[in-house]
Amino acid sequence: MNFNGDFAGKTVLVVGGTSGICRGIAERFAGLGCSVCVMGRSQEKIDSTVAALEDLGAQDACGFSVDVREGDMLRESVRQLHARWGALDIVVSGAAGNFPALASGLSDNGFGAVVDIDLKGTFHVMSAVYPYLRKPGASVINISAPQAQLAMAGQVHVCAAKAGVDMITRTLCIEWGGEGIRVNSIIPGPIEGTEGMERLAPGEAMRSKIATTVPLRRLGRSRDIADASVFLSSSLASYISGAVLPVDGGWSLGGAASIGTGIAQMLQQQQ
């Protein structure tokens, strides 16, 4: 289906859009003729991403170096973006941090670091963009994780943080719905070629094993998540808000438990 009628000229902000799943989302919207802004911590990655977005056909492309843990920094960057473009049509919030650690060996700082990036960072993004969202008509998407709904060994910090992210999504759906703003979450399954997969499933053997636990018998691709983001931001999804959408080939129906087992075994061997 041709979505150009929905997206040509729309303004899109992708926080965390300089790598992995979120870069794929930014590139997908650029290819649809949107103006796309990416935010991340590395200026080098921002510069290379902006160049790629321009090559893909973005109406305008730009980037800001921000740390989602710093609310004031984020709000100032979004204010500058609004001065450049006006109202924001689409916001994707996907900055995240993760590392495998059993709860018995997880430090206060380690737990707090993930909460600060994933949970507080999501709140900071929502707080920063709200004054500048198109009302009505804006689509806001938070990138969550299977750990929001499925307990996994070695992931207590992420489970707690991402569960909070999904509740932010649901709460803002209620609070902002009257202004015509839709807020949804996407839960990616195991996505090949991402930093998260490299950390949680190091080695081709483990990734191949995970693929066999997915009902569709393959790992996901960044394009799968990008396409879901396009759908949720399109007119076809105009009555979808407060949804937490797994895009995982059915993995969350049972196979996801295997990655927690694998993480626990890997950490126990390292002790």
C-alpha cells in the first residue's frame, strides 16, 4: 500500500534514531518524504544518519545531540526543532539501555542506569514534546520491549523500566486523547543486527537457536518495526491508541522465555 498521501511533508522526531531499530524507523519515514529529526548522544552518528536521511528523500533532515536523562537539555532541543518546523506530527521515543545481570549481582547504580534511560528518559521525551505536538492529529510511539510483559532472568532492571514505559503509554493515551493525540507502544521481538541482540544473544549459535523459538521461524528485521511505526502513524490506525503492539512473529507466546534461560546460563558460567 502506498502511504505517501499520509506522510509527504509530515514532521517526524525519532529519539534514539541514530542506530538500530530507531534508525530504521527514521529511514523509513525519510523514504516517505517526511521531514525527519534524530536525537542521540553521538554527534558523529547524528551526522552520518542525517546524511543518510537526506539521500533517502527526506524533505528536511536534522539532528540534535541530547541525553534523554537530561530533561532540560531535551526540552531545549525540542523547542529549537519546533522553531524550525512548527508542530510535530509523529514522535518515536526509543532510547534504551540494557546489559545482562542477575538481580543478586546487580548494583544500585546498574539498576538505576537502566531506569534513568528507559523509564525516566521516556517521561522526559513525552514532557518535552507535548507542547509542540499537532493537536489534533499527532501520533506518539514508544519503543518498549518484551521484558515489559515477560519476566526474564538477568533482566530485572529492564523488566521494571519497560513495564513503566508501557504504563506511560496507556496513561498518556487517556490524558491526551481528548486533544486528538494518539499514543501507542511497539514491543519488538528478537531483531537481527541490533546491539540488543548482540548483548543478550552473543554468537550465531545462540541467535539461530532463538530463531527456532519464533513461530515464524526467523529473527525480525528493523524494517518490520519501521513498518509497524508507519502503520500506527497512518490514517489506517486513526482509532488505535493506548495499544501495546508486539511485533515479534509470535515470539511472546512462549519462545521468549528461552532468552532468559540462556542469559541466566551465560551469567552463571561467568561467575
